Amino acid sequence: MGCQHHDPYQDSTAGGARSFTVAMPRLSFGRGVLDELGERASWRGFTRVALFTDPHLVDGPLVARATRSLAAEGIAVTVFSDIRVEPDDNSVTLGAEFLTGGSFDGLVSVGGGSVMDTAKAAAAVAAHGGHIVEYFAAPVGAGKAIRGPVLPHIACATTAGTGSECTSISVIRVNALDCKFVIASPYLLPVDAIVDPSCLDSLPNHALASTGFDLCCHALECWTARPFQTHAAVADPRARQLIQGSNPFSDLAAREAMEIVSRYFVRGVNDASDHEARDKLMWAASLAGIAFGNSGTHLPHAMSYGVTHLMKDITTEGYPVPSPFVPHGISVIVNAPSIFRFTAEGAPERHLEAAHFLGADDSGAAPDDAGEVLSTRLIELMRATNMPNGLTALGFSEAQVGALTESSIRQGRAIANAPREANAVDVENMYTGALSYW
């Protein structure tokens, strides 16, 4: 099946980009690499580090391993754990104050996306001042640029989904608006990523299902995103963001991540003792992070923010977080089948390829079938891992579709990265299509 979505040698569209940039941290992957943290930090010249984690991990074995490894190298460690799951601007403010008062020469995060994103954002505020909201794009913030380095950051992932250890992106909830927004800068990229799949050995099945759909959608959105040549050229290479559209490098990582999801996702979720499957999923999460860190996501993530903005009176089993709470991966996947039915018209071959990588039955499928084939496969994976049946299972009704649309339409950067242009009416229709699937 040929791919004509982009060609790195073809001319850009009028005014479009003619080049793309690839960035990723030094990545260490394998069982036991968390115990190498001290040696990695010493090699970086760290002598006094701030270790960011969350209240659920701070007294557990993973943080103990990290601090023990750092101490073995003579590195002083001070722990900050006042981090909200699904992080907010208050956590960032507290984290920035912690950093500015500590004379640290290095930053370590041990946790999932909430921890790593808080660490990135706090480092930016500590280095360059202001409030994190100022760094969001208008109309939410002032579009303040991060114009220089922040504290060097070693990110240690403990879940298989976010990929934040490999990205220059931080997603933070703004409490005043009760909604998430994104800041991005090459300076936010960790210098090292430590990815130890043994961290998943004790991760509950439902948590792996949620994070796994985050990695799945990262890869899928990267593969189907607008090609980099269709994005506006940036004259100053120092100002070039890494959210730049699909490109040959992001394709490599996204394709492999989707193929791992096809083979190992259901296995890893349904059998916590299947270390082969869980190790593969940990690798796929980092691959998907590398992919979207160099291309960007689109509509499934944009529309997920409407869900987490307007959710009411709901908790998710197994998460010790007060209501309302919907894990990020669930907020993304509940809309995805409906979204890809819509976006397939913009890049049908890419959608068919993605369905194939994810293990869909695509025999005899034509381009016009792409959206349905891909959506059917996503629904199969949702059912096999006990995901909610669309928005109604999260407490939403058709009466709230307009409000969901009004919330998510503010995510202009992600929406503009989709392979098919979408206006408010299109978003309303996608939310309506996501109310239930079976």
C-alpha cells in the first residue's frame, strides 16, 4: 500500500515548510535502567537535584530506587511531590517556587505524564519568571516564549502512554478556565529519558488500558497529521517548534508503535504477568512520544480537553483521585472512532495504512472505506480492554455537545494539524458520533 501523504523531497505548498527538525533526549531503555539514574545524573554533572514525583509514588519502591541510585553517586536529593494527577497551574507555581529556593543544578522526574509535565513547566517558570498561563498562546495567555535553557531534566517514565519523557511539550490545566492547554518549546525537552519497563510490573490493568490508548492515539494522530510541508515556514530556525506535522522521522516511530499496539496491547492489559507484552508497550509509549514530540497530535487530543473540562460527578475505578476525574487516555479514545470516520476523507490512504498497522481486517478495503475500517478496529480494542462506550458512559448527553464543542474549539494548534479542516459544526458532529458505539 503506497503512501503519498508526504515526500521529503517534494516542493512545499506555497509558503510552506521546506525542512523539518528532529529532536529527542538521550534515551536509555531496559529492565533495571532506573537504577542507572545516579550514574546518568553524575555524568551530567548534577550534584544537587530536585526530584519531582506525585503523592501516590513518593513513598513507593520506584522513588526509593531513584533516590538510592542518586545517593550512591553522592548526589543530594530533595523531593517535591505536591503534584496533582492531571496537573494544574497551581502545581506548577508550587514547583517553580520549590526550584527557585533550592540552589539545584539538576531536575529529575519519576512518574507519569502529570509528574513530567509539571517538572517541565515548573522549570520554565523558575528560569524565566511569570506565571505559567502567560506561556500559553492567545487568547488563553500572552504567548510568552521560552527564550533560553531551563534546568537540565532527566525524566524517568513509570507508565506506558504519555511519552512525555521524549517530548518538548507540557500539558497543564488552567484552574481559572477549568481546562487544559499546551506549552511547547525545544528548551523543555529532557536531556535524558530513562524508561524502565519493570515499572509496569505493578501497574493495574485499567491504568495500563488508559495509558495504552494514549500511546495508540499519539501514534495514530502523528501518522495521519498534516504533512510538514503544508505548515507555514519559519524563517528563524531557533523559533521552529517541533509540533510541525507528520514527517519521515515521526512516521518511523509512529508505525512501529501502532504495530506493537496491534500485537501486545490486549495481552498486556489483560495479563499483568505478561512481561513481554508490557515491556513492548513501554517501548511503544516512548516511540509514540518521540513521534508526536516531532510532529504533534490533532483532533482526538484537542477534543479530549472538552471532555476533561466539562466532566461532572464521575470517578474512574482504581484511581485514588477525587471526582470529577477521567484519565487522559480515556478522554482521548472515547472520541477517536468518530473522529477518524471524519478525518479519513482528508487522507484515506494514510488511514487505511494505520488500520492495517493496528491489526484491522482491511481485506478488500478501498479508500472510501478507510474511516470505517479504522474506527471499527479502535472500537474492537476498546471493547477488548473494557473501555467506556463513548461519551454517554462518562455522563455526557447530546444536550452537552454544544458546550463540548465550544470548549475544545479553542485548541487551535492541534485542530490545525488534522488532515481535514474542521469547523465548529464538524466538531459538534464528531462529538455526536462519539456518544456511543455499541
